[in-house]
Amino acid sequence: MDNYEKPIEAMKENALCTLKFAEGYYNVLKRSLLHRSRFRNDVLYGIITICFEKLMVALMSSYNQIPISHTPIMLFKDAQKIESRLSEHMLDTTRLINRFESICSLDGFGYKTPSDDDIKTMIIGLKSIYNLVVKRITIEI
């Protein structure tokens, strides 16, 4: 492995710490699939976006990279440049997550609250992203 594939120690530590944060958020989301969550959908959506962001940052850190953007789509596209296993299904999940967020006042809709089905689809979609990142960080590096 060259340095691009194997992270320098500081980036490996960042990847592990960031993954640990993501795991905490992901566990809350998994429990919400099994039991009615005490959180409303707007809060669950916030947890989903934080979890997704942490997973992408952890993944990129494992390749000695730092993302240059923070929107779900741009995080995914940046990560896709260095991780070929990010699939179309994962991109579909990212698009769904991105659909409810507007950070530009020109979009004009602000934030929307996802439906119960949207939340469930996002959480189920995060599973494959989560599994890939865990495999990359805990097994491959």
C-alpha cells in the first residue's frame, strides 16, 4: 500500500474518532427502526445528516483526504473520487438525504421535514454506507 491507501497516523486517528461519533448517531437511527422514536422526523433527519457527514469524513480521512464541501451530494462526490465501492444505491440514499436540505437562499424552500417513509429509507440506505466505512477503517487500514 502506498501512502494514499494507508493513512498517516493522524488521519487514521481522525478516521477512527469520526467513525466512533458516526456509530453513536447510527445506533440511535437503528433503534428508531425497531421502536417508535421519541424524536420527531425533523430531529431524526438532523441525526441522519450528521451521521452521513461523519461517515464521509471518516472514509475520506482513511485515505488521507479532507472534504472540501459539506453538503451530502458534494461529500459523496468527493469520497467517490477515492473510494470506488460507493455504489449507485448509496448515491440514491445521498440524493434522498440531500433533497430535504437547502443551504442556499436562492433555492427558496429552506428545510423540509421528511415523511416517516423517507426517514426509514434513509436509515436503511445508510446501512450499506456505514458497513463500507466500518470495513475500510477497522479491517483494511
